[in-house]
Amino acid sequence: MSPNAPFGALREWITQRLDPLEDREPAEGLVESDFGPHSADLADAPAPLTPAAVLVGLVEREHGYSVLLTRRADTLRRHTGQIAFPGGRRDPGETIWETALRETEEEVGISRSLVTLGGLSTPYRTGTGFLVTPVVGFIASDFTLTPNPAEVADVFETPFGFLMDPTNHEEHEREFAGQLRRFYAMTHENRFIWGATAGMLRSLYDRLYGGALA
């Protein structure tokens, strides 16, 4: 189904292709990773992994769905200044989607009452030792942003259709810690979306479209 399809039909179609909300640990054997597109070599990843979650928030706009993204504050220790979904590590006793909702509220001020959850996308294993589960949710468009300046430098939206268009999925190579890594990136309005965020978006594209619009 086209990313520009009517909201109701597209929302139902997306939800059907996600994993259901279940209170379970993410399956480490079924993950994408920071170790490059199409790579199954996870031997150098730190262990044990720290569970975390992000919210892939879809907002209804005039042009279609858009995806809520942030630019991380320059004062953070990890992934400084990078573009990211709202999210963070899972607290004891939380479900993975409760983590995504709590972190979104803490980082950008969007109340969890404004988010309708769709389901879970493919977990993503980072080279910094996190197992991140993307939680897809539909955000009511009448929200008010209150970014936390300690964590977030900017909040913006990028069209879902652009992010789900494989012609916008760039493949890059860069040396990290003496190793050559390959990764996805998407550039929209001078914003360079790369690393784990781009990897999770590419994984969502693969899950929804399987390499082709349907």
C-alpha cells in the first residue's frame, strides 16, 4: 500500500504488519544491527545487551503521515547531535512500549494519552550495547511540544512517504574503531538521518513493503 494512501486504511495496513504488543523480552536472534546492511556478524557487539525502546511516531499531516524525530543535545555522552527517535533504556518493571511512551513524554512533552499504539517493529542491536525495540504509534496531531533541553536540541517531522521510498535509502561506509562499517542514511532538507535511526527505518520499510510497494 502506498505511504500516501488514506490515513485509516494505511493505519490498519501498517498495524497488521507489526508484531503485537506482548510483554516479553525482544528476541535477540531476530534483529537488525549497527554492523551494516545485510550483515549478520554481531560477534564484536558488547554483551549483555541493555533493553531499550524508541517511539516511531506517525502524525497525520496534510501531505500524509510524517515521522516525529529529534536531534540529540550536544551535551549528551552518546550519539551527540545525531538524529533519533524519542526513546531510551527500559526501566525495571516496564513493558517495552511503556518505555517508549515514558521517554517520549520526558524528551519532547507529548503525553502518552495522545499516542495510539500500533505494534512493534524489528529489534535493533547497536554497537554500543543496546537492544532497541521500535514501537510504532499514531500521534494525535493537536499535541504541544515541550522539549527537554538537556536531551533534545530540536524536534521536527519528516514525511513518512520519503522515508519509506527506497530510492532515498543511501548506503555509506565509515571506519569505526578500526573497522569498516556499512550503514544506511537518508537526507531530507539538509538533515542527515543515519546509523541506528536510519537502520530502524529501513527495517520498517522491509517489514511493511518487503522490497516493493504492495
